[in-house]
Amino acid sequence: MSDTAILTLRTMLANLDDAKKYQSLRDVMSTLPAPDLAAVFEDLPPEKLPVLFRLCPKDLAAEIFAELTPETQQGLIDGLTDKELKAVVDDLFVDDATDLVEEMPANVVKRILAQADPATRRMINELLKYPEDSAGGVMTTELMELRPDWTVSQAMAAIRKNGFDKETINNCYVTDRDRTLIGVVSLRALVLSKDPDNELIRDMMDDNVVSVSTTTDQEDVSQMFEKYGYLAIPVVDNEKRLVGIVTIDDAISIMQDEASEDIAKMNAMGPSDKPYFKQSMWELYKNRAPWLLFLMISSTFSSMVIRGYEDALAAVTVLTAYIPMLTDAGGNAGSQSTSTIIRGMAVGDIEPHDLPKILWREFRVAILCGGTLALCNFAKLIFLDGITPPVAAVVCLTLICTVILSQLIGGLLPVIAEKLNFDPAVMASPLITTIVDTTTLLVYFNIARVLLRNLNFRHRVQYCKLYRTRLVWYNFFREKAFPEGRMRGKVTAATRWRVITEGSPSSVSGHGR
């Protein structure tokens, strides 16, 4: 039904100037929820926004306004009269009004505050004192308070009188005369009371109240919603006095914002709260270029490692072909581990003190993953690439070590970042990849040097090839082992092997003389 109504509304708006069927348009709009109408508003030209907004029912107009993007809100404010703006501001919940003030430019804020009533203006100023990313910055002060000595009947009368202007009445909070939070009671319990005239609030309230401080980080608040399944969480000051509540809709917005921020950081970009097409080219550039520059500079460490092992690459050039595979495998393994740990920390499954358990778990997983990759890769190197077993062993052993180191680093860095009060998301794919690349190359070349006996394996490879081609071997042996051309006597296989492995013909240069 909603999709059909939206399509009908869009068709009517396209012909608004010709049809002038404002009453029909109003009827269609009354059937749609505020978020759907807000989506339609976003696609309208600026000059049509005030016309359509004036057709909205009064109670719906404020809800639609709260769902609009800041850019659309500003355009709409410019097209409204002071009287119309006052009606919108008065109908907004105080947290939405505060968000509006924070997003608008100074000249628009001045106009908004001028039209707000004194009570709303005072509450907005109070909320603006708290940090933007704290519970105080996202809470609303419009809540339902009850007294412990009230009867259920008195409480219901108060809810009927004042509840319409409250953001939620599902849970009512019990406070004393100093506004100290002492309990919470649900509307369901009040409605189902068997003796409303005599049963007191203190007898039915839950005094084990879960609350947060005004300075609690908004991400921690959102996690509490997931943990306890509440629709609202009370916010108290340092003296445990009730100052507001955070509702579930705010918690969902926080989760979306934090997820977007983490995704941006994990992909080496600066976070932005604007939609993609709302960002200018300059904003996109600023969010990406610094990270790309940082990663480019950090990648020079890999180049330094390669230059330091040029002798290894010159001796066994086949090693070069497998550098991309090893670095990619290490980066992928590290990214998997990092993403898992960051996600676990975000939802509260992992704490910094769990580091030893994390490393032990990642080590075991890395052995299984690395062993599987090494076995499959060894078979591929031998049967498909035609690589000699020693070289294949170097590559596969490096692969195992790389996966182990990568997953250990991927599990370690986010926890360290959390302990240092850094955002663990910055210890994500790009940075992990840069660190792992350098580590992989160091492991790779050192393993090659050890297993290939300081790179003398070059001669063994040459021998294996020359042995299959007798003519090439003959020319090699005549020019290298016997430069004078005096081949007297029979040259044994042992002699040929010694020439190849020792890398110098001098040891057998006198043979046959």
C-alpha cells in the first residue's frame, strides 16, 4: 500500500501546477508515514517544498521535518513564514530541535531560536552544553515522571494530562522531590493494576534501574540498548538526578553513524555524515587523499626490504614471482582477524583484558588456515608451475609463517588501540596490509637464505637444467671448469656436482692434468 501511495503522490506532484488538486494531494499524504513523505520531499525542487509542506496536517508536519536532511531543512525554512516556522519548532521534540540548531548556519539558528518559546529555548541551550557524542548530547528531556507516593489512579491522570507532549510513555520514571531517580514503572503495569485507587507507585516500581551518565559515550549507550532490549534508557547527572532519556530511535541512528564511521576508517577514508551525492568533490578529496598519502609513504618500507635483499632476487629470480601472492595472503589474513576483533569489541564481546585468549585463539586458527593454504599451494607449485621442491618449500613455509604473523598482528593491534584510547577501526585493512607486507618480505627472504644455503641453490638449478641438455652442460663445463681447454680423462658426476654446488671451478680446475 505504501509503495502505491508514494507512486501516486509522485505522479500528482509532477502535475501539481496543472491539476491543482490540493485536497486530493492532502488525502494521499495522510496515508503515508513521515519517513516516506520525507523521501518524497527530498526529490522536490526547492520552490515546491513550502507548498507541499503547508498541505501536511499539523501533527505530521513536524515529524516530516525531523526526517529531512539538513540541506532540505534549510531550504524549507527559507520558504516558511515566521509563524509557520514557530509552529514547526514548537511541535518538534527537544532533541530534534537541538539537532536542528547544531546543523543550521548562524543566521538560520538565530531565526529558529527567535521563534521558539522560552521553555524550548532553555532546554535547547541545556542540551547544547553536553558533548555531541555523549548521552547528554543525544538525549531528550521530554519524559514522564511519577512520584513514589502517588496511586496508580493519580499516575494515570498525570499521564493523560501531560503524556501527549512526551517522547515516550512506555516507561515512566519515578523520582523524589530532588528529581533523584529511584525507580521505573511500565505503562503496562499501570494499566493492568487490579487496585488503581489504593496501589502505590513505590510498591510496583522496579528500583533496579539501568541508567547512564550524561558523559557516557553514545556508542556505549547504543550497546546498552542491544544488551538490555530497552526502548529508552534514563540519563542522570553526577548527583543521580534524572535529566533526560535516550530513546531507541536515537540509538539506531547512533549505530548507523558509528557503523558508517568504522567502515570509512577501515577502508582508509575520513568519515563523513553526508550522503555520497551531497558531498562535494573537495570533501571527497579531503577524506581520501591524506590516508592515501600516509599509506603510500608507509609502503616504502616494503621497497626498502626488497632493495636490501636484491642478492636473493638476483640469485633465484623465481622468488620474485610469488611476492604478490604472499603479501596478498598475509594482508587478507590480517584483515579477517582485524575485522573480527573490531566487530567483537564494537558489540561488547571482546574486552582488552581478553588479549591472551585472543592471541592463543588466533594462533590456532592461523595454523589451520596457513597449513591448508600451504598444502594446496605446494601441489600447485610442483605440478602446475614446475618449480623445484626446495623453492616450493620456501614459498609454502613463508605462507604459513605469514598467515600466523598476520592474524596475530591483526588480533593484537585493535586491542592495543583500545587500551591507548584510539579508535580500533584505524587498525584496519590498509594499515594492517602495510605492516604485513613488510613483515612478509622479511620472513620470505630470510627463509630463502636459510633453506637455499645462502643462495648457492642458483648453481643447483643451473645444474638440473644443464644435466637435461648435454650440449649446454658441455659448453658450460669447458668454459668454466677448464678455461685452458685441456680435458684429459673422464669427468665424473661427483666432480660436476661439486662445481655446481661450490660455485667456483677452481676446486676442480686441475682435474685430469
